[in-house]
Amino acid sequence: MTTYTLRNASPAKTRCDAVVVGVTSSKKGPVVATGGGDVAKAYGRRLAPLLATLGFTGKDGETAKVPTGGTIKSPLLVLVGLGEERALTPVGVRRAAGVAARTVTNAASVAIALPADSPELVRAVTEGFALGGYTFTEYKTDPKPGRTDAGEVVVLSEQARKKDTVAAFERARAVTACVAGARHWVNLPAGDLTPPVFADAVVAAHKELTSGRGAPKVGITVWDEQKLAAEGCGGILAVGKGSEAPPRLVKLTWEPKGATRHVALVGKGITYDSGGYTIKPPASMLHMKEDMAGAATVVQALFLIAQLNLPVRVTAWAPMAENMISGAAMRPGDVLTIRGGTTVEMTNTDAEGRLILADALVLAAEEKPDTIVDIATLTGAMVVALGERMAGVMGADDVVAGLRAAADAAGEAVWPMPIPDEMRERVTSSKVADIAQHDWVRWGGGLFAAAFLREFTDGIPWGHVDIAGPGFNPGGVHGYTTSGGTGFGVATLMEYVAAQA
């Protein structure tokens, strides 16, 4: 297990096995960034020709490893490109730290001397390195081929003794643990994380969080299929009835003394999505274990909020179901009754996420919170609109503005999308039920889905975050984002709740 510490020390004098230094690019050539000045001074005039020999320019994501030969106390210098100095931001530093984590191998201890002269940059360095070095090896017979994780990571900062810097460092450590927890759940194969197993995993994580002296007090309730039926949760039951693994709903509560605001978080938990009778193409099924990322996000976000003791009441709702095909599965044309009595004409069994979210949104709204935020890997249309690394945010203007500010603080990319008036016309176009689940119009599918969800929020200020793109990374690593589950949204939801205080 890696130990992280925060110190005010010279990177040239540390005896760690490796020292990481940032380099920016400029018209005059590469320049050692803030934090690595003592290393640049130790090399003196030899540094420029050394970088030239390496072909190192300081561009974003560039790396080089240099044996120091005694020039500094550490035997290995790791250079990481930060891009242009004028564009140096916490996002860029977080990304560079993630690249560094994958560059440093076989080192028992690492000192990071990237720019860290503010609390925001200390947090960026810490989060970036921890998340960039995340690996999922549960199914590997040789879990660490050619890699030895550092036992000690030292974040170097001249501000290390200041209270706000220490607080930022500690917050970063809490964030990375919860993001890694969400990544782990998303990365588990769907056959090993059915709805009942997922619910049990949340219960086990809750027990670990709340055990011991001084642990946060978080409430938990799990509804099985019988309880869901008794409570009229027709959406969750309809989606789950095609699977041998029955659906679940997990509710978590954080109720600190003196809290005057209440935020409800709702996350989509489809543990596997075959598309049902509106079956997906084979290639589209491969990564459908990712479809429970929203539920993993709200659970870990609430755990994080409780660990940080944020003075806001928070309730997390995680509906869980597996969308499969069988003689009992829902059919296109079925009419479902959502909790509260709204009937829904079901036309596309591959648009199932909005059905389980509908029940959970009604449950959330019944408690009359100040704000409701849902997060879900909901629509391919949002990926078409915004790409794979940016989430779409919709809903009430003030909630959307708050979520954008929270995402900026968390270093996650979101973009506001509209819910045009005509979407309500499309949602209410069913000839046999109160509303239509889907209408097969090709255009604006992500906006239609948001308009559908809005029907179940009872007029409470609400925001919807569609993470169909950034919730899972099927490709290669980039920055501090590794392949597979990303944990996108955990930090943003925490920052949103923190701002409510």
C-alpha cells in the first residue's frame, strides 16, 4: 500500500529513488517549471544540452528518464512535459502527474516536484499521481508485470506547512480513494457484479466506512424485489424482470447536525445492458458493465462527503437492475407504471436507464430536497454531441451553473445542453400512456432523455449529468485517466455539495 506525505523539501536533496520535475515549452526552448528550480540549479548549464540531446521539448504528456550520476541526491530524474507555461493550470498539472505515475516504475519511493505552490495545485498533483497510477489487476495471474508501485510518494511544496495546503492534500487523498472505489466497481465483470452483488458490495463498503471510533454516521437501506413491488417501483422491476438476478435499490443518508440544505443524488445502476429485445449490436455489448457507473458515482460521492464531514444533508439513491432477454423480459409496447402513478409507454428496451431513474427520482422528490442531481451513462447521443471525455449537463439554470463550477473545481469536463420546449411535446406524445419513454426520432436523443427524467422531479430544482462518454474509457490511457472505469463525477458531486454549505 502506498503512503503519501506532504513535505517542504528541496527536490535536489531528497534521497527518494526518483524525483519528478515538470518542464514547460517556450519559444526559447524547454524551461523547468516551478517546483523543480533546485534541480535546474544543480544541473546548471548542462541542463539545456541534456534536454536537447534527449529531444525533450516540454510538450504536454512528454516524458524522459535521466540517471542523475550524483548531480542530485536521487539516482533518477523523471521529466514530464506540461505544455506552454501560459496554459499552466491545475487541470494540466493533474494530467502531468498522472503521466508521471505511469512513467516511474520499480521505484520504492518517489518525490514529486511539479508546480505545487497553491492548495489547488497540491490537490492536482496528489490526485493526478494517485489516479494516474491506478491499476485494475483483480483478474491478472501476474498482477504487476514489469511494475513495482512505490511504497512512498512525497509531494513537495513550499506551502506544505500551511493549513489550507494540508487541508487540500487531505481532501485529495479522500477524493482519490473514492474515485478508485468507483473505478473498481465499474471495472468488475457484469457476471461478477449483478444487482444483488452490487448492493452487497455497497453494504460492505458502508460497514468499513462507518466502523471504528470517530467514523462518519451514514444510514443505509436496501430494497429487494419484494420491497420494490410493494413500493410501486414499476420502472426498476420492469427492467430487472428479464434477468435471473433480481433488481435492488440502495439508499444512503448523510445527516450532519445543523445542516440546513438537503441535496439528493440519483445514479443509474444498470449492471449489464444487453439492450433487451431492442438488442444491441455485438460490438456495443462488450463494455456494457459500465452502465452502472452512475450508481457507483453517487455511492462513492456520498461516502466522500461523509468523510469530509460536509455540513449538508445528502441522500443517495442507487437503483440497480440487469437488462437481459428472457421470456419474462419487458417488451416494446408494454405500459409501465412508475412510482407515483405515471404511466409510460415503453417503445425501446435499450432505453432502460431512464426507467429505473424515474422511480428513484420520484422517491428522491418525495423527501422534498432543495436540489436533485442525477448522473448516468444515459445516451449515445450525448457522446455524438460532446465526444468521449466531456459530460453533458442539463436542468434548472442555477443547478447547471453550480454543477459547471463544481466540475471546474474538480478538474472534470462538462458542457451545458438545452432541453428545448419541443422535447416536452415529444415526451407527452404517447397515444396509450401518460408519457412516451422513447420516440425513435434520431435527433436530440440526449435532450429527450433529460426531458423524460424531468417529468419525475416534481418541480424541484434539478440537474442531470449524462456521463455516457467520460464514465468509461475503452481506449488507451490519457493524463490521469486510465483504461476502463474513470470514476468521473465523484469529485464534481462532492464539490457541488460543498458549495451548498
